[in-house]
Amino acid sequence: MNQQHDPLFLKALQQRLGHTFSDQRLLPLALTHRSFSSSHNERLEFLGDSVLNLAVSQFLYEALPDLPEGELSRVRANLVKQDTLHQLAVELGLTGLIRLGEGELRSGGQNRPSILADSLEALIGAVFLDAGFQVANDWVKRLFQKVDLKSDMLAAAKDPKTELQEYLQSRKFKLPIYRVIGTTGAAHQQTFDVECEVPELGLVQRGIGSSRKTGEQAAAAAILLTMKDGQ
């Protein structure tokens, strides 16, 4: 498909979403990457991220009544992480529907997990603006209803930042300090070099990621590895 949105494709997507947009400008905007136009989906993505976290929090609160706060946070982190959102975006058929600049197209942007995950969050933001929180909340619940919460999701390993934070807190140490040391690459495809410091242990390590968040996770993982090697 070319990068101009065919009304038939957008109509089919709305049928898969189970939501027909009253404001027909929102859906194309949610599917427009910043490499394609100065009018792109990043503000919708910002909004959708907040709606997603609140909707998933309510969903988990109701679905897992016996789970304590820490475990609920861990399950939510696994539900809203890039890998999960990427898979849901693929199942919705977003691959091939995102408008990208020529450079992103040539580099395989249509299949890039980060772009698909971000576009799904933008869609959530668009549904919220179009119909309000309750409709967006119900849609998010339908989106995640096939995810098995009681097996692998609950047994998933802690992410490095959480593991490091819990280790330090259990020993009454201060939380780690994260700093962005530098960034490289074009604005829409940056790489973040992040430093993690644990002053009380005299440890400093760096990590590289496609976002500040993933860079912090990589740096935390490097700290944990250093700690294990020193045992």
C-alpha cells in the first residue's frame, strides 16, 4: 500500500478496532510518523500512554483482586511494554498502514516494533479524544482480553530498573541516579547513551537504547551484572 491512506483501508481498520471515528482527522493523524510530516502522532502517543496506563491499572485491579500493589505494578509493566504493544499492533493489522518518510520506509520502519507500539498508543489517544475515557477504557480492555494474566505474565522476571531499585531499597540505600550522557542519530531515530550511578556502592555503568527508558534499563542491567560478578 502507498503512504496515502485509502478510505477503504481506514474503514476496514475501524471495523477491526470496533470504533468508528466521529472526527475522521484523528485516525490518519494517529498513523502518521514524524518522519512523514510536521503534523504527526507524537502528541496523541503522549496522551494514549496515560490513558493506557490508567485503563490497564483499572483492568488489573478488577481482574487480580488478590495481587498486592508491587505485583500489580510488575504485571502492568509487562502489559504496556513495547513487545506487548508491538504484538497487539501487528494483530490489529497496523503494519503497512503507518505513514512514514522515505528514509524510514527504506530502513524497514513499517515493521519496526517501536514505531508500531508508538502508533498503537497514538490510536488509544485518538479514541480517547474522539469518544472520551469510558470508550477508550473499554477498547483497551477488549484489546488485552486475550492476554493470559495468570501464567507467564505473573511469572515474568523483573525488569532491571525494578530489580535494582528493590535491591537498594531493601538495604536502605538511596535510589540510583540516571543521566543521559549523549544522543546520536536523527531526531526520529535517536540512540540514547545513559549512565546509571549507585553512589553508596561506588558503581557507575552506561547503557544504550532507542529511548531514554530503554537506555536506563540497559544501564541498570549493567550495574546488576557488575554486582553479580563482584559477588
